[in-house]
Amino acid sequence: MAAISGFKAYDYRGRIPSELNPDVAYRIGRAYAEFLKPKRVVVGRDIRLSSNELCAALTRGLIDSGVDVYDIGLCGTEGVYFATFNEGMDGGVMVTASHNPPDYNGMKFVRAQSRPISGDTGLKDIQRIAEADAYSRAAQPGKRHELDVRGKYIEHLLSYLDRSKLKKLRIVVNAGNGGAGLVVDQLEAHLPFEFIKINHAADGTFPNGVPNPMLEANRVATIEAIKQHRADCGVAWDGDFDRCFLFDESGAFIEGYYIVGLLASVFLKREPGARIVHDPRLTWATLDMVESLGGKAVMSKSGHAFMKDVMRDADAIYGGEMSAHHYFRRFGYCDSGQVPWLLVAQLLCESGKKLSELVGERIARFPASGEINRKVADAKATIQRVLEHYKPAARTVDFTDGVSMEFDRWRFNLRSSNTEPLIRLNVESRGDAALMRERTAELLQMIGGEDAH
């Protein structure tokens, strides 16, 4: 029995070829089939150089287990989600390592209706079966089919818009040489927008660095293009484009947190009284927006598997995380990196306002620190120390995800990372940026440790 490292809380990620190689991909395919016992499974892959070979090995594993495989080719993670729920498949596997370094790859797994498979719901079983490397014998092998869902997917994305209300906008799009450019090209024919395309071609060598707009250095190209072309806004994606990041007309990067309230307002105007799911890290701006429009806010633990479960349980129309993951009821309760920017573009057309105006008032009313990561020796002990210090003065203490504490004019959330040995801090205030900065500095001094990006 050979150990297989790389299984995380929500997916599988490993270094090529020491951790992830065709043999491991084949065994994971067999193990997934053994665990789920599906008849029809979608597979897709991102633009990494190793994805083709790994997807082929995964497919062999599924076929040898008696599963019919429907290969949708090069796509974003949401392509697998879409094909799985839209075509009524029993499951889906996406070969991707998103924004990890070039020598990594990985897989994301869903079951029927694109319900996620995470550590709590089967990933550990898949790991155990793959490590044991012993599988049931299939009565007969499955077959591989090529499935083209691109037309239906583009149609679905456009269904979120009222195209009669769209006007000409100039939008900078930075795919970071990931796969998002392929989708923008298909959408372009249906939209009145002028796209300024940078790092547009899919290229698994990542000539401009790994597509991760969370890194400030990776934002420069987008910001410069917005200024140079006097664009109305900018959009950048990570490698498998399940997250999109927005920039206003001046090139300012907009924290994902402020987009949550903005998108919530769009959906609450369409369906008054609907439920909106949010994460606990930063909440006041979202709660204020949802409550003022008569919606119902529902809190979920951070992380896509938790968010999707809560979305489904609450039958929420929309859910958003400050990490730039946005979830939609009509998208199988899954996250999409294309729907958010399309909705924001329509909002710009309809409101006649600039993006800085749409979010500026929220940023001023609820200034936030953004997520600060620290490496500490003992995350649990650190959180406990902070909890004991602030608890006597706190109005409320919540343990949904790490610890959240609220005071009259400020609040914070401190949590351990689900995927890395880090502690993550978020602080916000009611209209007082100086207080927010003061409290952030105070907390960081207490947390100690070293800066981690």
C-alpha cells in the first residue's frame, strides 16, 4: 500500500511528477469510481502542460472501472460543474491546480448535481481506496465520449443578463494566460463591449507568472492597461477562472468583500426577500446591503464545500465570499468566475455610475483590513490567547469559522487556514478607517509570527 500525498480539505493537489503522475491519476480515477459507483462522469482539464496526460490517465482509470467518460476538453472548473448538472451526469472531475506554481497539478471532484466531494464527504475514502490500490472488477469497461457543452454554457452565462440594457463599455480582461480568454472570445460576439485583452492566450508555461491576481505584482499589467486605455473597468482571473477580480476605472483593485453586497443587490432586486449566503470573515457591509433591501442573510463557514451546502439548504439565490468566489442558485449552487463580472458590467450600464461610485460608499462606510496571513508556531494557542484578551469587552462572540468578535464600532475574525499552516485575520469598522487600522496593528502585535502572502 503506497501513501498518496496531496489530498487536501476540498481537492487534490500535488507536485509533478513526485506526488502526481499518470500512475497516481489512474489510481485516483479507479478510487473515485469505486467510491461513487457512477455510470457517467464528466472530465475536463485546465491549460497546464501536464493536464492532458493526467486527464488521459484519469480517464483510463474511470473506463477500467466500467464508467462512461464524457470529456469536455479544455475548460475552467465551472465547465465541469456546468456539464455535470446541466447534462444530468453522476459526477465530474476537473484536472487543475488553479493558481499553484507551474510544477503542480491537481483535481477537483463533484458528484451528481455538482455537489462537492470534500474531506468530510468522501475525499478521505477516495484517498484510502487509491492507496490500497485494490478495486472491484468491472463487468465491462466504459467508453470515452467527447462532449461539447460550450454553446449551452455560453447561453447559460448570457441568461443572467438583460442584453437590451447593455451599452458599449471598454473592459480590460486579463486571463493571466489561463483559460478565461477562451470564454471571453466566445462571449464577445454576443456583447456590445470592447475588450482590451492582455495575457490573453492560454499558455501552460505561464510566461507572465502564475495567474493569481491576489498577488499584488500580478495586478500591475491590468492596472496599467486600464489607465492607458481609459477603460470602464478591469477583470482578472486565476488559472481555472473560478474566481474573478475586479478593478475600477482608475485601476484600483476592489476587495472581493465589497462585490458580495453589490451582487446581492442585483439579485434582491430580481427576487425580493431572497436568501443571500456570506462567509464570517467580513460581514457588516453585506448584512447592511441585504437587510436594507429586505433580503435574508445566511452565514456559512468559509470554503466552497461549506458554502455550497448552505446555499442548497437555504435555497439561496446567491452567495459570496470575500475571497472572490461567487455562487449562484441557477448555476447548480456552484461558483462561477464569469457570471460576476457580467452582472457588474450590466450594473454599470443600467446605473450610469462608475464602478468606483458603486463600491466607494460601501468602502467608506465599512473600511476593512483585507485578509492578513501570518505564520505562527501554534495557531490554536494563538487564537485562544486573542479570544481571552478581547472576550470581556466583546458584544458578541461567534465560532462559525475560527472566532469572530463584535464590538460597538469594529469587529474581527481570526481563523486557521483550511489548506495551509497559516492564521488569517480580517478586521473592519463602522466608518472609521483609523480605528480599523489601529485595531489591526494591535491584533497583529498580539498574534506575532511572520508575514505570509
